[in-house]
Amino acid sequence: MEQNTNVAEEVTQVEDTPLTFDEILGDKTYQAEFDRRVQKALETARTKWEAEELTKRTEAEKLAKMDAEQKARYELKKANEERDSALAKLNAYELKNTAIRIAQEKGLDISLLEDIDYSKQTAETITTIIETKKAVFDKAVEKAINEKYKEESPKTVMSDTKTKPRVSRSSY
């Protein structure tokens, strides 16, 4: 009997403490699933690395086959693309800051601006988007306030005219 009590205490103690990672992996089904997921992650990383290496190799081979003029044109084109990309990122950053400033001036919560892709917008479209979001937000707030403070209509009570007249309390 005493041995059963000790076993019950040990089981209770084991249930209260979480299992360690090694203890979980001691179960063969968990170990197999873990191995499968690790293998899949390694395969994905290897495929991505191979694709990057192939791209680098292809570009190096392309450059090796070009003459000096072609290389210069290729490098200029690549530099222009990098410049355009950097300018687009800078413009998106500045546009986001402007949008935040406009939203704050209009009293709009800036968390409503998180879904905007600033790299694809202009100052005019951002202003329109902010005004639209402000109108929708204000309408939702107004609706919520109206619902919160909505009162029921007064009920009309039909009285029988043959009953005795009411006496007001103020005449006492």
C-alpha cells in the first residue's frame, strides 16, 4: 500500500513539471517527426543556397563572355537598378513619415496606416487613403457611440378616461 502511495506521488510530481526536450524526443514518434522536420529544413536551405550559387556563377560566366564595352553597359545598368531601388526605399520611408504626420494632425491612429505599401504610393494617393481611413474610422466611432447611448423610445400608455383623474402630488 505504501508503495502505491509513493508511485502516485511520483506521478503527480512528474505531471507538474514540464518535460524537457530530450525527454520528449525519447518517444520514437516525436523523434521521427523531429527528424523529418529537420531534414525538410535542411533540404530547403540547401536548395536556396544552390539557387544563389547558380545565379552568382551564371552572372560571372556572363561577365567573362562580355567585351569591355558590354561589361561597362552591364555594370552601368546594374548600378542604375541599385540606385533606383535605393531611391524607391528612401521615398517610401519619407512618404511613410509624411503619412504618419498627416494622420496625427487629423487625429487618426497611426496603427491604421500599417497595411499601406508606401513603395507603390504617391503623396496624392497617400492623402486620399488617409482621408478615406479617417472617414471610415470616424463613422465607426460615431456608430459605436450612438449604439452605446441609444435610448429606448418612450412607451405610450393608453389610459381609460372613465377612471378617476390623477391627483398631482404638488397640490398637497
